[in-house]
Amino acid sequence: MNVSIHPSPVSGNLKAPPSKSSMQRACAAALITPGTTVIDNFGNSNDEKAALDIIARLGATVNKLTNELVIASNDFIFHSPVAEKKNVILNVGESGLSMRMFAPIAGLFNFDIVFTGEGSILKRPMNFFDEILPLLDVEVHSNNGMLPVTLRGPLQPKNITVDGSLSSQFLTGLLFAFAKACTAPVSITVKNLSSRPYIDLTVSVLKHFGFHIENNNYEVFTISPRKDSPSTTVRYTVEGDWSNAAFLLVAGATAGELTLSGVDMNSSQGDKDIMKALYDSGAEVVLKNDEIFVKRKKLTAFQFDATHCPDLFPPLVALASYCNGNTSIKGVSRLLHKESNRAIALRDEFKKMNVEIELNGDVMIVHGGGVVKGAEVSSHNDHRIAMATAVAGLSAKGITNISGSEAVKKSYPDFYRDIASIQKAHAGNQ
């Protein structure tokens, strides 16, 4: 599918979509928590749909009401006879989080569970499971470290050491599995942990559901057995998504003005650091009554370390394209195993828009301040590349046509509609 972005000033009010990272973690927590979970402010992205399908196939009951999700689970599902659960296949779609988080949880079950997926996830390395899960008494069979992966438990929590440099999502999965299965305190030692804010989110969700995790300087995580609360119902409200809010805020900063609601300034989501980039670039930013007002001013180059928030690279590039001077963004090594090789994809697509990007080791340098031109660009089947080029196209000279624009369904299905709603002249044509 193609979408055309016609350059136009933006002005208006938007609410950030729900956080798929928060929602997927809430689904996992609901699965391992006996009783009923009620989730408010849920989204409808492909990643969230994949998470709901996974927990349903693993035995939870999911009822989708108008404004809330009601999920029921119990301990029996983890101990069902093998004969009742043959050939369970879980499709994670293109969700790296669902794959890496639910695999250790699936290891809690005493029958074969096969993970498969679609698109780029089939090329993303999963050999972490081949190396770590057998140490926890889980049988693992993978396709040379890639999907499909077959697991068979039950997983036995033990004191282990893992490498967290590739993705924090592997640790997230282990924390969920250990929280459910441990009968005595057990520790996970982590070396070179990346994306620490996402681990903060994981720990926050687990604590909300009554589990006990102690974080010692992101080097040792101690998990203690859960003491069940007298209440059998847990209510959880999904917070707004800073990852997607970043694109909207950059749209305001580069193409006009925008008032954004629905995000929490005290969130543990690392992508709230987009605020720092906005301040440093010279955009006008005003916080008032739980809303963020952002307006374009004369923008200047900035420096940013995205090592622990790599999903910010695409909106940062869109912002830097309109900043006078050379912006440097650190953390390129974190972009290799995303939906695309994002460093290369950003370099190639923004070059078509007359923006030069240098890749120098772990640093990306964006040469901004020139004329951003509309162009024929590709999403590389990556939702964040599609959104970055769309936002950059709002103030470009000429129309930007995005092929593979449907990639946004992975995380933000209503993205083009929301952008069109704040355009003062031309709307994006789908």
C-alpha cells in the first residue's frame, strides 16, 4: 500500500496511542497471575493482537469489551496433561518482544510449543534461547538460532548469568518466567544490559501484579516468590506510548505546532527522552495540565545518546533533518536486528529526501538544515521508517510517496489518520 504525504503546516490536538510495550507486558502478567485481570486503554496494533492471541492459545480466557479487556487465568493451565495440548503453535507476527518475552514463559509448560512468525522476525537471531533455556531444563529446538523454535518445559528457575547486550527483551522474558515459577529467591546476573528503561517497565508491571523483583544496579535481579493478594482481580491501565508520541511531537516541532495528551512524564519508558532532543534542538516546548505543547522555532543540531532507547532513531532523524548543522546520534549498533537494518534504511531513504546521513561506527551523523525534498521512499516493511519519512515529508518540498506504508499497523494503525487530522491544508492520501 502507498500513502502520499502532501507538505502542509500542522496544528491541533492529538492523544498518544496506548503503549504496545506496556500492553504486551500486561498480557504476559495476566497469563501468569491466577484470577481476573482487567486492562483499560488497550490498543489494536498487530503486536498487541499477537500477544492476546498467544495468551489465549496458552490457556487464558480473553474477552474484549468496548472499553476494557477482561482476561482470566489459573495455575491449572501450566500443568495440563500433554495429551490435551498437542501441537500448540504460537505466531508472534513480527513482534520481537512477543517472541523474546513469551518464549521463557512458554518454557513453563510441560508440552511442546512451537513459535513461528512472519516477515523480518524470521531473520532475527534467537540463539539466546538455545544457549540459556537448556540451563533451566527446557528442551529447545531452533532453526539454527532462528524461527521456528520448539520449546518443552517445565522451566526450573536457577541462578544464572546472561548477556543483555543484544536486547533487554530476553531478560524481560526470564523475569516473567522466574516470577511465576520460583519457590525461593533466585538471581539473574546480567552483563552489558541494553535498553535499561524497558527493564524498568517490566519490573513495574510485575510489581503491579504482585510479583517481587529486586534490581541491583541493573547487574543482578533477584526474584522472590509471589505472595498472593486477597483480591482476585487486578486492574491495569495501559499508559500512552512515548515511542509513537515521539513522531507526533517531532511533527509539531518541524511542521507547525501540536498539543499532545495521553503520555506520562514520569513514565519508565525510555523513549520519553525525545523531550530532551526537542529542548536541545531549540523547539518551543511547554508543559501544562498533563499536555505537551510543541511549536517550530529555529532548530539547531544536537547530540543524543540513543543506546538505551534505539527506537528513537527514526523520529530523531526526522527532527535532525530540519536542524541547522550536524546532529550526532549514538547507538547505531542497536539498530541491526530491528524490522529492518534501521541505520541503512534511514540513510538510504533520507538520502532520497536530500538529507545526507553518515554512519561512523556507533554514531550516526545527520547533516541537517538543507532543503528536505519529497521523494519516492520505501518503509522497508518497518513501521518506524514509514512514520519517520511521513513526518519528514510534512515540511518537505514536494510530495512524499511511501511504499509499504501499511507497516505502521505493527504499532500505530491510526498514524496516517491522526497526521491527516492535524494538517491544515492537504491530508495524506491513502
